[in-house]
Amino acid sequence: MVRKVVCFFLTSSLLLGFGKIANAEEGVPEKEGYTLDFHDEFNGDSLDRTKWTDYYLPHWSRDPETAKANYRFEDGKLIEFIDKDQQPWAPELDGNVKSSAIMSFNKNWVHNFSGSQTLLSDQKEWTGYATTYGYFELRAKLSNAGGGGHQAWWMVGLQDDTNDWFNSKRTGEIDVIETFFRKPDTWRIAAFGWNDPFFQTNWTLMEDPVPHGNQTEEFHTYGLDWSPGSLKFYYDGILYKEINQAPDYPMGTILNIYTDAGSGAANDVYPKEWAIDYFRVYKKNKGYELPKQGIKSRETGEFIQLTATSDKVGLSKTNGENEKWQLVPKGEYFLIKNVATGELLHNENQKGFVEHGKVPETYYSAQWKKEKVGNYTRFVNRWKPTQVIHTESNLGYLEVGTMHQGAWRSQWSFE
């Protein structure tokens, strides 16, 4: 078995701030400002079963053995492949689709793509790796099969709110790589929230030619920088695409290759395979906590303040503990959350002033869109999109209602 060296990714490593060695035994580079959280270099001759299972969503297959992957290890790479005589992985629910995959988890009901009301086989729950946020990187060479399938690196919500798929809201899907064999010069990315009301309520698909290189003849790196409210995708260290939404719950990882799925019927080229050099996850040393900041009126210079003694939201000349807020991203919108109390700003009862309380985050009345006006921000309510937060009547507390965009008393900055 040939051990990998680090020189091949020098260029992308420099672009993304990699430097010293984070794992000396396997030559994993450090990333400046980050700590290595999970990795597999695939340098051995067998799958690390503390990290992966080689069964693909077996709870959706009546015979889980048909969901078992075909793969081998070669020159420090994981090679996943589809053979000509390979059986469909779940014919009852997914027709003729064939798949070879490894997953970092195993859990009933996850990714109920067909809307099935019942499990086809009961599985023991197991997690090798699941996480929220981080910089993820895969180095791979794509298949040269020419058509009739695709390779995929994707992540799914593990439904840690409930095991009931139909009531879970933590079901998001990020398809970091979903590139079709017939389009070897492109990188296809997709995302969908399924039941998640805050993440991609409609499918997002992005597909364009890669900036350089031949993906079926050379190894390239594919990166995902996942942080609150943001997904950034990198090709060889170069920013390629961005989605300004993100799940905020643990997700598991799937690496696989398909035929006969949405990418088309298989051609006669076999085996169809792709090679994965490594998979790594880094975490920011500073963590992923949202900023705690004051919200300052453009007109008066006062800060939004919350006190327990009033049903209204006041204003203060100081920027102290009661004046600190977090803007929590929820899809296209934000919750305005007080740090001291955990309460949200809302207009549920339409009283003419901004209310506060621990209302459900799913309430449209507690969700606000940030509207930029130069260097300032207006907060537009999701439920009542003609209403914004303002102080037009100078009452000493926040009002909510219609205001023209240029009104300084509806414009805010952050400190």
C-alpha cells in the first residue's frame, strides 16, 4: 500500500490557510484558526468501522444485503464501484437504482425520500460521526464512465428532535457533490430542507463548469465551509458557489456512487467507479457562536433594550447586558433574540408596538428579514411584510408599522 504525501494539495492548502501537520502519523495538515475534528485518509486495507458503515440507508431496503457497498482500497484511496451484475439497493422503494456507499451513521427513518409509512428493516442506531458546522474537505477523482449515473458526497439531518420523520424538522440535505457521469467538466451542488421550514423549502440546484482541471483524470479537492446561515463551496481552495442558508443541527455524511437514479439509465461501461483520497473535517477554534451585539438607532444613537418590567421593548443610551442581541438565521429570515432572557421580538398580537416573549421560532411574527439601506439595516416582518421596526413617534419604545425606506427611525446598525 502506497502512503500519500502532502505535496499534491500544496496550492489549495495555501489558499485555505493550511500549514503545519495536524496529524503527524498520516500527514494531515493543520488549518490556521481551526482544529482537526474528524478524518479518514483511507490508507489502510479495510474500512474503519468506528467511523463508517458500508450499508446504504438499510432501513429502506427489505434485504439490507442489497444495500451493501462494493469498494476496495488501492494506493491509499477508497474506490467505490458499481458492477454490471450488482442488484438494486431497494427495489421496493427506489426501483432499479444501484448504489455503493459508506455512511458515518445508521438510523431508522433518516432520509425518507419515498414518503414510506413503514420501515422495511429495523436497524440499530449507530453514529460514527455527526456534527454541526465546520470546514469539510474531500479529495477525489470522479468517474470516467461517461453516463448513466453519478457520484455523490452528501449530508443529511439526523433528526435529533424526533425519530418520527413526518414530524421532524431536522431533515435537511446538502448535496456537496452530485455530479453526473455525463457532465465530467461540471460540479453539481444541490440542497433541500425536506421538512425543515427554515432551510431551502424548494430544491436549490447549481451546476457550472469547474474553473480548471480534468475531474476524471486528476484528483481535486472539494470543500464545504458550513457556518450559521452560510454554506460556501470550494474547488481546489477557490470559492465556487455559496448558499446563504444553512441547517443548524447535526448531520451525517454519505459518500456513494449510483446508477439509474435521476442521473439517467446506466450505460454499458463497467465497473463504474470513483476514487476518494481523504475526507477531513476542521472546526473553528473560536467556535460558531453568533455575535452578541447592540442594535443602534440611526436617528437617536440609542440601543434596543429589554427589561422584565415592561411589555414593550425600550431604548437605552448604554450598550450593556440588557441591550445585547443575537440575530439567529432561519432560512431567509432572522430571529432577534435577547441574550439575557432568550426572548424573541415579535408582533403576534398586532398591538402597534414590538412585543417580546418566548414564542415558537416557527411563528412568522417572530421572523424578520434584514433589508439593507446603505450601511444600515431595516427589519421587515415575515408575517406582515409591510411592517418594520421603527421609533417614528418617539415614544421611548419600539413601534412596528409601515415606514418608507428612507426613514432614519427605521434604520439600525450593530455594535
